[in-house]
Amino acid sequence: MHIAIVGCGIIGAMAAYELSQHSEFKITVIDRQLPAQGATQAALGVLMGAISQKVKGRAWNLRETSLKRYETLIPELEATAGERILFNRKGIVKLCLAGEEQPDWDSLVEIRRSQGWRLERWSLAELQQHCPQIISSRVTGAIYSPNDRQLDPKALTLTLVKAAQQRGVQFCFQTEIRGFVSSQAAAGLRSCEAIETVQDRIAVDAIVVTAGLGTTPVLQSLRQGRSADAAAEKIVDVRPVLGQAVRMRLPEPLGDPAFQPVVTGDDIHLVPLGDREYWVGATVEFPPEAGELLPDAERLQIVLNGAIEFCPALAAGEIVQQWSGLRPRPQQRPAPVIEPMPGYRNVIVATGHYRNGVLLAPATAQIVRSMIETIPAEKK
């Protein structure tokens, strides 16, 4: 069974690696860019699972599945690819702020305990003991999640590509798709039979669209040539949300050099990278009603000022890198989208993860694999 994956960010690379474990699958990944050039490189890699307020249903199941998979995936990839992956196992510290509406943390602590996860409530004195770098009159205490993690999304994606290549996955980077060849299948559905690129025609049995912000044009291309009724079907509309962050180098590590968790508060993340460097971010900037979505320097400065308010030692830091990037957010529906394309029996859409693409990538890949495994039985 030949499966084509369109898009090679963290979702596409994770899906390729997951599917490569199935010996009867032949997999080709197509991307018009090099890997991890889209939303994946505009992410801090903070895996906020247990500390999130999602406690049941799809939102929590995706998080829990992914957190568990990461614990086995990282050593598995290191052994397969022969490369060390930076994976911060020190957890996440969520600051509690005066004047901010606080969730029922005691209830969440108990729920997580019943689910097999641990959260700790820290008083202000306990926070200062563990994270002396946090000095702010706004901070009243913290919630500590030792089971949540952080990693480098771009490095992970490149390692997934390497490991998948070793399992026979073919990657076609810097390859433009010109169109799709489809035919009528059973039950009134269409079947995509081939992808036409500038260089070649690739016969396929199934397609997985993980193209992020490129998803909507791909789906529109697939829909071309169909009947008026089919053309009226709504396809996934993915729009960009911009984010900015800065990488800082400090004279010395913040707080205890042996305890360097992610610290987050007021939607500002302080992410340790080692060697006295930290990410500080990220902004959330929605597109204007008219005009181009461009980075807003004032918004980035607000985030940086907020981080310095929590952690005054950051004021002595040197900005060594600044990035901005676009995250894919589906319109008028929850993120992410993981479902068959309407009207097609063999096209799966896995996209629109917004700010949680890195967190939810393993669970998404497992769902994609289970959906792919049902396709052969649906053939005529």
C-alpha cells in the first residue's frame, strides 16, 4: 500500500515515522520546502499536558497519549538515528499570579492523581526555594508538573526524517505538486489515484495531508473537477496566527543550574536551552481584517517586559536570536483537524494544530495510522 504524505513539518515527519513501522506500507513524503520550515520552526516545543486544564474527552486523550509516547519515542529515536535529542525532563512550573482568575488547582491535582499523573502546589516560599530567579510581587505561588516536557521541534523533526529514511521512507523535498488524479469509487466517494509533481507522477493508495498553512490549497486542488454538490462541501480553512520569540544568553544560568524547568506565567514561556541560553516567548498575533500579517515589535516587547517582571535577571541578558513564524489555526472549529476529507475514501487530513502541534504530534500519528489501516477494506 503506497501512502503519500503531503507536508513535512513535525506532524508529517511523525506520521511518516509511525507508518514506517508497518512493513506493508510504502511511504513517500512530499514537501515544497525542506523539512521543518513552516510552523514547526516557529514553536518552543513546550509540552503542556498534565498542567493543562483539559481533563477529559478528545482534548485530554490526545495530550495523554502523546506524553506517554514521547517517553518511549525519544530513546527509540536516539537508538535508531544514533543522535542525542535534547529532551528537558525537569517539568513545567506554572506561576500563580495575583489578580488573575485562578482555576481550581486542588481539583486538577486530584484529577491528575486519579489519572496517574502528578501535580504539586507550591507556596511562594516553596517556589522561591526551587526557582529563586522568580522575583515578582505579582507571583503568589506555583503549580509544578514534573511529568510535562520540552524539546527542540526542528531537531526532533530532522531526527524523525533520518530515522524514517532508515526504514525505507522516501522524502521528496523542494517538490511542487501540480495536481491530483482522482476517479469515482464506491458509495459515491472519490479515490485519489496519483499525485502529479513537476518532476513525476506518483501512484498512491492513500494520501495524508499534513501541510499546515498549505492545507487549504491542497484540498481545493483535490476538489477541482467534482460536481457542483461536491464542490459545495466545506473544506478545512486554515489561517495563520503569528508568533514571535527571542533567544537570550545570560551571564550565568537562572536559579539552580541543576533544576532548569520551563517556567510559564501570563502566557509567557521561559524555556531553558542549556549553556546559559533561554527562549522567551511567544506572542499570539491574529491576522488583520485587511493587509498582511507582519510581526509587531511592540507585542514582542510586551512579552519580553513581562518575562523580565517575573525574572529580573533576564534584564542582563543579550538577545542572540529573534524569530517569528506562523501557526496553522482552523477557522470555526476546534484544533486540530484529524479526519477523512469529505467526498474521498482515501484522503486523510491531519492539520491545524495551532499552538499544540509538537505536543499532539505522536497521538496524531497514531490516529492517522489507525485510519490508514481501515482504507483497504473500503476498496471496490
